[in-house]
Amino acid sequence: MDTFREILSRLPLSVRQELEVLPDYVVSETEEIRLRCGQHIRLQSKNMDRIVSHIVTAEELVKTLNSLIKYSYYAYEEDLAKGFVTIEGGHRVGICGKAVVKNGQTVLIKEISSMNIRFAKEIKGCSDKIAPYLVGGDGKPKSTLIVSPPGCGKTTMLRDIARSLSSRMIKVAVCDERSEIAGMYNSKPSFDLGPRTDVLDGSPKAQGIQMLIRSMSPGVIITDEIGKKEDLEAARQCLSSGVALITSIHGSSSESLKKSEIKPLLDTGFFKNIIFLSKEYGPGTVAEVVNG
């Protein structure tokens, strides 16, 4: 509930006034606030799709974005071009509107038409079920791939894995390209990642992984959503350097992995564990563990 109230405090009064009086049980269940121009505000979670009577205007969408990023367009320029920003606390704000394209690349989204404020959550202990698979008999972490459809808690799981391993005398390095795992703010993570965790915030994974190997001598590197060809080369550098890699990919089955960009890594047995998530019993539900 604290997260919900914190976000509300940063919204324009016209948007937040009806949200401030919602009962606690609705607040505690809310995972997303959806704002669409000309439509009612919607609060959503796995089990809820609640309409709030206020109808959002285009002006309110602009005011909301300005407030959430504290008018720092320059600081968020690259993220805005990708259609999202990650704000203080690790919360992600998705943005839709009119894309401005140059040289085949989106460089700006203007005339904002909708926003999705998605709350980042810290669930300590959510990785306990898979903890035995993450470390070998020699005490060293194992390279592990987490496979999850959107909204099933993979980032929350990675966050807790970092905390857990760091608490077990393992040096952890987090390459947080989209600023979601740690939610860095004023040089500090917004979440408990453990006492032996170093965070490289905002760096592309391919470069960031290499930097961390050279500079921080980690036992394991944790990053989110691997997939580009250059990411695969960085993963191979982990292997040659004796550094484990724990990462994630969108997917729902072994068949989906066979069609993904990381198939070459899978074919070599790079990942010692493949963990499939679902949200059958809430985000972070472990559906299956496959040993590589």
C-alpha cells in the first residue's frame, strides 16, 4: 500500500483525488494503473479490473508524465524513445502515442495517448523454492535461465535471487540495463539486494557484462531479458571467465526457447538450470525446473 500511496502523491490532483479514497483491499491488490485518453482510469491485477469514474484527458497524461519524471526529459530521453521510463523505486511507466521515426528508429513518442504505471514489488523469499538449484556442491553459483511470460514476476525473482546469493557469501553483480532490478536512486538501490551486490545501472547488457567481469570480479552476474546477438557473446565471456550468469527471457515453454535468439547458448548446455514461471498462484509461481 505504501507504494501505491507514494505513486499517487506524484500524480496530478485531478487524477489522484478519486484514487486516494479507495479501500485498502483494492490498493493492496493493484499491480497497474492504466490511463487512456478519453477513458476511465483502470486498476488492474491478476484478479481485478476495476474502473474508476474519472475520465482521463490528454492534458492530464502530459502532466502525469512530467510529474513522474520530474520534468527531466533529458535524463529520460533514451528510455522515452523506447516507450517506457523507470522511475524512483524501480516502477515502470509504459507510454503509447505518436511515434517519431528517424532512420528507421523511434526517437520520440509525442501526443501521448495512454500510460501504464506498473508497480515494482519486493517479495523476499520468493526465490527460496529454487535456491537449491542455484548453487552447486562446491558453493559456486550455477548459470540459470528464468523463462516467463510477461507479468509473471521474473524481475521480482531476479531481485530476490540477488539478495539470497549475496547473503551466502557470494559476490553478486547486477547489470541493470533498464533500471528495474535495483531501482537505483541517489546511488542506492530501492530494494534489498544483499550486502555483497554491486549494481551497474543503465548500461546495455553486452557492454555491462564485460565491464563487470573486468572490474568487479563477481561470482555471478544477474541481468534481465537477454536476447540480442551481442548479449550471447557477453554470456560466452562469462563462461570463459568462470563467472555464472543468471538471466531471463520472455517465453512459456521449451518450444518457445527453440525459436529464440538464445538457442545457440542452450545447445551448448550453457545454462545448468532452466526455470519456468507462471502466475497460476500469483506472480513468481515456479511451474517447472529443468536441469541442463
